[in-house]
Amino acid sequence: MKNSLGLDASTQSLSAVLVDWTDGEVLGSWSVNFGADLPRYNHPSGFLPGGEAGEVHANPLLWLDALNLLLDRMKEEGVDFSSIASVSGSGQQHGSVYLSGDFGQVLSSLDETAPLAGQIGACLTRETSPIWMDTSTGPECREITDALGGADEVRKRSGSEAIERFTGPQIRRFYKTQPKAYAETASIHLVSSFLASVLSGRPAAIDYGDGAGMNLMNLAAGEWDDALLTATAPDLRAKLPEVEPSASVAGDISPYFVKRYGFSPKCQSLLWSGDNPCSLVGMGASRAGKMVISLGTSDTLFAAMDEPLTDPRGFGHAFGNPMGGFMSLICFRNGSLAREAIKDEYGLSWNDFGVDGLSRTPVGNDGRVIIPFVGNEITPRVDSTSAQAPGWKPTAEEWARGIVEGQFLNMKLHSRWLGLDSEGEILLTGGASENDGIAQVVADVFGKPVRRLAVSGSAGLGAAIRAAVATGADLAFLEDKLSAPADGRDLAPVSEHVSIYQDLEKTFAEALSDRFNIS
């Protein structure tokens, strides 16, 4: 057996990627879209619409039906499951599943002739699962923070301040609003550990990577933090699985999958991790010295860290790195939505953001900046309704340049705590990374070479790589083969431009301070 399977349970789909780890090749990929393929759940975008007071939930049975459907499709296409030596997965971070004491017994006695959902559904003590988009737990975040004596203490222990979407505040809200159901809950899993349990046929541990996104784990110690547990809900430690290193093997794959799909009984089932930690691996950045910037609806920046550094201002997050050590993650809500808003408002095209379009204005807009928040931002946390140009009236072309420059000046300013100013390179991915003009601004603002990745489905690929390494594959070899940047797409920083942006960063910081009182 020389193949490894990576699964990715994202917000809108469940995907699979099959990797031959001896040759370093992707053999195939498959996907089930929750809205299109399982319409009976009424999850058009992967979650239940119409949640009140910031609630965003999904039905965990949807994920089980999707797993059956995905493997059914792979089987129909002739995938030889017996060739798979190991399997792992990536789960959308922060989602939680609430289960009765029967969960372990049900897993150990699954009937391979029946779908999973009908057998496991009776174990749910909470019919729906809050997911990462849920913002209903503001009061609970404040209660946890107050109990610990302030946000700094929560951050120092868990790697992040108490955040609405994180699992700890979600558990506290469940305890407060449904105390009887909380008391009947014997175990609380993450999406990742829930699905790892199903694959293993026994309750699985929570891995360090995903566990760090709960406001419950002591990041430095790699174990549950008693003070955080006490502040969250009573008897919580007894309801949580153990937390273990991400490379841990949960066990051989469940007999259910051996009998129903033809997996080898010797196939190893690894702990799953979160989507962001798995993406770090899939993008070839699991070792310190590389920074990944993903340009999407929201822009994100993440990097591996040897030590558990935390953002002193509380905007960034520290998680566990599945390959050892730690990782940072900083999310910037005003990503492509902001770029597109400016494009539409001023009648621009994407060519105006490219090399030719940006060449019509001077680098740095003659020392003037634009604050690039068309809506509320989370890094830094500010309320905004429109982008602003303090003290001047830009032309349409100056808006195009200024919004891009402002975004990456803000990104650099709020990632300095990582200490990566003089290290390594930037791996750039996401839709806007294809734009040479935007990519060059990234290189010049950060003063680092930019390499653009050809990787798609980085979370599932990262899960497959994790599974392969646990089976004996070489991480560096797989990163070189599977996470390689696209040929001929590298960009070097222009030294003259780097100097301009170094000065402009100070101007941008002053503009933020003047407008939003942010130091």
C-alpha cells in the first residue's frame, strides 16, 4: 500500500484527494457539495439559513451522509480503497458536535449495510452544530474574559482572546441556554475529531492544531487549561476527549469502511486537524521561515512558528502546527470584497489593478494612503462603512492603487508581532494572486520574494500529506512534489519601491490612529 487519502470537511463541501506518496503524485480528487448534492438538508451554503441573533448552525448528519456519498462515488469510479495505507482529514475549525454516552458503543457496532447518519444520529444531544460563522456568543466571551481577569490572560493561555466563533464560548452558551441537554451530553467533539472518530470506529482525540482554536487548550502546555475550562462550563473536562499530537494514529480504520468500501483492515486512521492547520501543510509552509498569504473573500496570513508567540494586541491567533510547533493565523475581513467594491464604485476593471493599470499612478500615491475598510474589519477591530482617503480626493486610478497598497500595509503592520520581517519568502495563493500588479505590491510592501502556488484544495492535500508522513513518507519530498509554486510566476521586490513603502507604513499607521484611535 502506497497511497494516502485526505478528506476535507469544509463549510460547503466534503472533498477527497488521493495521493501516491512514493511518487509524489495526486491520483484524483472528488467532492460532494452540500447544497447541490444533499438538498433535503436545506443547507444551500453549507449551513441552516435564517439563524437568529448571530446563530449559524449546521446539521452534523449532513456530514455523515456526505461521507457515504463521497465514498460511494469514488467506489463507482473504480478507486481501489485497498491501496490506501492511511487516511486523515481536515475539518472546518471551531464547529462542535454534542454526543451521548452511547457514541462509542454505536461506533464499534456499525452495520456496513446501512448509512452512517441513521445509526449515529441517535447519539446527538444537540441536533445542530454551531460553526465558525456563528457570532452569537458575545456575552459568553465577556464572561470568560472576566473570569480569567482580562483578555491578556485568555490570550496568554489559549493563544487567542475569547472569540465568538471559538468552541469554548459556544459550549458556554449551550450550557446556559440548554442546561438539561448539556447535562445529558457525555462528549463534545470538534468537526475534525467527530469525523476522525467515525473513520476510526472509536472516539478519537482532539489534535493540537484544531484544539488550539477552542479557547480551552493551554497552547504552551498542549493540554486542557483548568482555568479556562472552569470559566466555560461545569464538568467540562469530563466531556472533552483527550488532546494529542496531530500525528497520532487513532487506530486502524473502522470495519464499517473495510466491509462497505474495501479498505484494508491495516489502513491507519489518523487524527484529523483543522482546515487552517492542514492548509499550512498543503501549501508547503509547515516549517518556519515561510509566510502564506491567501487572497480570497477575506485575506489571511499564516506562518509556522517554533515558539507559541501571541499577538499582544489580540488581533491574530496562534494554533498548533500539525507537523510540530505552532502556527499563526491573521484574518483580514476586507479582502476581495473591498477590492471589488472599489472596482464597482469607480467603474474600474480588474485590468486597472494589474501592472498596466497601476503604472498610471506613482508607487505610494505620492505619500498618501487609503484606509481600505469598506465594511467592519477584524484586524484591527474597527467599525467602518466605507474606505477613506484622509486629506485628499483620489482619482479612480488612485483609488485602485490605494486600496491595494492600504490592504497590504495594514497586513504588514499587523503581522509584525510574528518577527518575520527579514525572513524567507511569501507563498501567495487565492484568486487575486493571479493578478501580477497585486502580487507585485505584496512583494514590494513586505520586501520579500513572492512565489505563487499552483496548489488547489490545500486543506485536503495537507490532510493527505499528514497521513502519508505518518505512514513513512518524507515531508520535504512531498512538499517539493505536491506543494510546488507555479513555474515562472516568481516576483522579486523592487528595492526602490520597498523604501517607499517602508516610509508609507508610518503614514498609514498614523492615519489609522487618527481615524480609529489605534496605536
